Amino acid sequence: MIPRQLEPEVMDTREEAVNYDTMDHSEVNRLFAESLLPVITGCRHDQTQTLKILDLGTGTALIPIEICRRIPHLQIIATDLAAEMLKVAQQNIQRAGLSESIFLEHADAKQLPCENQSIDGVISNSLIHHIPEPQSVFAEIKRVLKPGGFLFLRDLLRPDSKAELDRLVTLYAADENPHQRQMFQDSLHAALTRDEVRALLHSCHWPEAAVQITSDRHWTVSLNL
């Protein structure tokens, strides 16, 4: 197993925000939204109930947009620590006509500006690998979630070897520009293993079986509390 190699926690230059936004995330975003649908359905007692969902590390808000296009009656608070990402996110939300469903907030996932047990669901895609000590984020998620709420996290899976890392970069980022390929490579190197995620779940007294390998490069935690 290759060792974890941290990358910067915050991607907060204009170049990083634009490069991230223009990478082809369409298939990943579609699968995220489709996988989330049964989780939300299982959480709702009334299908007209508006759920308050917290998206951690929203980036340029492409996933909240994809979700709100598919699932009605949601209020998504989309947070990120990178101001440049949020500038692009605001443009994307306005272009999608979803300003009444998605609300942006400049916030640190390690210190969320939310009251205890105030959120119906927490989602995140590709945030955890940016955090040097992910336990702090899991502790905050546990604090803000309502009883009966849900958790849906997806992130990259650290490859077993440098050869496998190189294969994934070639397979999934060959058509991207050099900076985008480097971003993807760095993210894979900073990602967690399934056992590391299991340990985080155990520390929150959540079932370790909630984490599954869901592609050749992703793990997913899906949990209705």
C-alpha cells in the first residue's frame, strides 16, 4: 500500500477553481445523485417534506445542482472553504435557476456553523481526502445530524501501488490538461483506504459496514441513522 501523501486542504486559486469546474465530472455527479435518491426517500416520512441538507466541500456546486434537478423539496446548504470555488459555484447556481434551493456558505467542515442536531442529511463528494485529520470532520457531522437523519459520503480510494495510481490517472484523466491530471494524481495519493474509513466510522459508533468500495477509485459511506 502506498503511503498517504497530503495535498493542500484548500484549493483557492482562480486557476484551480476554473480547472476543477471544467473537468468532466458529469458521470460521477450523475451517479452520486442517483445513488442518493433512495437514501433521501428512506429518510422522508412525507414526500412533500423539505429536507435541510448540508453539502461539505461543494467545490463549484455541480453536485447540488445535479441533485436538485432530480429530487424536489430540498434546501441544500453548500459549503466550502475556498472562496474562489464559491465564486464559480454562484455562477453555476444562477445559470441553473436554483438560487432558491441551493445556498452557499464559506465554512470549514472541521468547525461547522450549525447548531447541534439541526441538519436532516449530510453529503460530500471528494472532500475527505483534503483533510489532514478527517476525524474532526466526522465528529462535526455527528454533532449536526438530527436523529433519524442520513449520511452520504463519497471520495477517492487510495490505490494499492504507484502502478495502479498511474493507471487510474491515464484511464480517467488522459484528456485533461497537465494541471488537471496533476490534481487528480495528487488527490488519489491523498485519499483514504477502506480500513481508514472504517476506523473513522468506528470512532463515531457507526457501523463499519456502512463504507463500501463502489468503483475502482471510490469508496462510499451510506447510512440512515
